[in-house]
Amino acid sequence: MQEFIKYYETIKNQDFNKITEHSLRPALNELLLFIANEFNPKIKVINYLVWIWIRNGEIQRRETLCEDLTTFKRHLS
């Protein structure tokens, strides 16, 4: 998927000494909007730091994407 490759390239090109929790938001938002529009237009991208799994109209689980920027940096390096 070209959109994911673009997002991945954006991550790789970041200077992790200068990155903030806001640095990747535009690229991630673009990726999530593409996925929502391509696969299910009913999906609304509002707060992508909190993910909600829904099955048959019922919330199954909620999870925070990244609570700690230090952990996020460690996973990407």
C-alpha cells in the first residue's frame, strides 16, 4: 500500500532528537483517512491516539496508541 510506505518513509526521515508527539500527526492522519475512506467510509478519524475495536456495533476494546514518546522512539530505533 503506497500510503503506508509514505508514512513509513516519513518516520524513517525524522530526527528522533527533535521529534515530538505532534511531528508525525499529519502523516498518520493522512494514512488513517485513506484506510477509512478505502475500506469503510463509516469510520471516522477523530482521535487516532485512542483506538477502539468495534464488532457488531459493540465496543470490544479501547487502547492508547502511544502513552509515552520515549517508548515510541525506542520501538522505532
